[in-house]
Amino acid sequence: MLSGSVEAALALPTYEVAERLLALPEDQWLDRKSIRVAPRTLADWLIGFANAEGGTLVIGLHDGRVEGIDGRPDHVNALRQASIDFCVPPARARAREIACVNAAGRSDHLLLLSIDPGEVVHTNVRDQVFLRVGDENRRLTFVQRQELTFDRGQSSYEARTVPQTSASSFDEVSVRGYAEVLGAPDASRLLRNRGLVIDGRPTFAGLLLFGVHPQQHVPEAFVRVLRYRGRERGSGRRQELRLDVRLEGPIPEQIEQAKRHVREHQPVRRALLPEGRFGHVALVPEDAWLEGLVNAVVHRSYSLAGDHIRAEIFDDRIEISSPGRFPGLVDPARPWEATRFARNPRIARVCAELDFGQELGEGIRRIFDEMRLAGLVEPVYRQGSALTVLTLSAEPADRALEARLPEGAREVLGALRDAERLSTSEVAGVLGVGRPTAIRRLRALQQAEMVRWVGKSPKDPRAYWSLPPT
């Protein structure tokens, strides 16, 4: 459950609010603190949220108990002022008190701090910089701080309001759908809390996410899907382009349309399907290219004019290009080690709440994992002066190993990845073959150390096959 569920929790009756907030998992956008937290310490957490995508701090909940905040008015005032007294520059944190019932069964309150993403790098009074990463607050090194300072200058674009727009520029159906996903009772307040509306006017983030036609204001904010015949783009008469489609509209709509087109035109091979007939099987794992596509849409540099996102499909690979370089906190040579940073924190948060892909660091690691599980060469990222390109190749990582693997190996590995464990009979069902044939193929995969058998004896009825631990 995402921290967007805070909105739903706050709409509950007073006696249920605190227990629901306790049940929510702490994540990128939610943390809980005891009323005993010192204002100076609280400021470090406010800084971490402000330097990332913003979030919510609930004070008065600790160690599974509802402490409440009543009875300590001076301390509560000090906590309210922490964003000013101990954050440089002051972090934008809106405070409100929420009625609840404490662990003793008495009426009480919680202090709710809603932190906006900052447009500059925030430090504490000791000149230390923190960044929210998942459910952690990480102190940055000097180099990471320099890179964050550079990236923060690029991230302010989505927070600007769009001239000559108003609330009527939003698609009301999409906005209501977003509020319903989070269980938020007031869609207008939700847009304000997410930084998608300021003083009644949409920000670029709000318009790109929920605008009726965002391309009127950001012409290059679209996705283009191209399908070439063969392995090269070619040029002039030698270029054989089977598909060239431009996908506009708000970001969620672009992602869904692009997903459909890539899935329909992706490179495939013929193989025996689980239902026992031959059909087409994708050469590049969908989870890999979809994650790459979502990352491109969510994290592109929308302030760069003159270019757009492209998903180019060839017979042997998929290439996804996005305007803008990697954020400075990401090493292009080792992108899976990325320190979490979103160039567009408001867009990233909403897309995560709408269940579009993972976040930048986690999403990249997932792309690499999916390609390795499929036995394919690792993804390749390359950067130009204002462009990042991801290449997902269908080339086997080990051609000699690929030649030794039994028929249906990828199907077995994919099924085990999804199910985590399967019996021999279940594997036979996936392959559409008899049990003896399934055993021979599983043994071949076991010898290649790509699967493992878990059981107490050869005839253990509870024995199963799984992927080896990583």
C-alpha cells in the first residue's frame, strides 16, 4: 500500500485514524516519529524528504503505539518550527493536527507535517545534506551533494505554473480516477498537496499528468514508437519502417498506448506455448522494456525542447531514448547502483501511486535482473550531450550455454520467476510435455546451475523446483 493511502486514512472516523496510519508501511513518502523526537533531529528527516520527492511525517506514533501529542504544547510548537529553525533554506512543511484516540483510549491528536519537494538543496545548521531513499534517510557525501545541487537546478521545471491555464485545463475524469485510487475524498486538495496546482493554476507536472492536451504547452512531451524491418535503421530507400506512431495525451495515457504498441510489434520467435500449441514468444522480457519505457517517460528532462522519447524496435533488440542525461547521482557505467533521485519528483510520485513501474534505482536493477534471468546480455546505457539511450538486446549472454539449454528453458525460468516454486508436474504443464520430458529438461537446467531442486528425498511429494538464490 502506498503512502497515498494517508489521504484515505485521514478521512476515517477519529477512532480509526491512528490505527490505520500505524498499519501503513513506511516508504519513500511516509515516516512516523515519536512525540519525543528532538526538533533538531526532526529537521534532518524534513531535509531528506525535501531533497527527494517530498512526503509526510506523522508525529505521535511510535513502536506500534499511539502516543498522541496533547499535553506538550511547547514541544509541539518547537517541532512545527523545526523546518525554519534547523533547515537551510527553510523547508516547505505544512503542519496540521489530526484528532485521534491514543493507546490509553483517550482523545488526543497527531501532528501531520506535509513536506514539499525542494527546488534547491536543503541542509541542516551543521551543513549536512540528507536524502530520503526508500524508508531510510541517507546522509550524502560531498560528491553526492555536488551532483544533487546540479540536478536540483534541473528539477524545478515541473514545479512551475503554466501560463494561460486554469483548473479547466485538467481532465476531470482522470483526476477523479487518481483520487479514487488513493481513496482521497477531496481531489482538489490532493492536487494541491502533490504540488500539481499552485494558486489555482496547474504546474507543468500537473498538466503533463492530467492535462486535457499537454502538448499544447509542452509540444515535445510525447512518445514515438517505431518498428523497423531487420536489424538496422537504414536510410532513404533502404529504410524499411513498418510502424511510426506518435502518442500524445497525459503521461499515464502515453504509457498505456506505448505499452500496447511495443507489445504488439516487439521481436518474437516461434516456440511451444504452455497450452500445447506453437506461437510467438517475446525475445526481450516485457518487464525489462516496460520498466525502461516508464523510466524514460517519468525521468526525462521535460525542459529540453526539440526532442521526444522514442521506443525503436528491431528484429534483435529494443532501444529506448529519452531527452536528458542521467541524474548526476547515477553512474552510467553502473546504473543499478543509483542513489535514488527523481528529476521530476512530483511526476515520479504520482506515477508510482498509479502503479506505473518502479523507481529510478530499483527500476534499473529490475531491468538488469530480468535480462539476466532471460539469459540475455546485460542492458546497455549510453549518453549523449542531451540524450540517454537504453539498448535491450535479444542476444544470448552465453551462446555456448544457450546451445546446450533444453527446449523451453526460457519458459521454465520465466514461470519459476513468477511462481517462485513449481513441482515437476507443474513444470510439465507449463511446457505442455509429459513428466519424463520435463524431468530431462529440468536436469539440464540444474546442471547449468540455473534451477535447483528442493526436497528431502527423491520421492518427497512436497519437493519443488526454484531459481537458485542470488
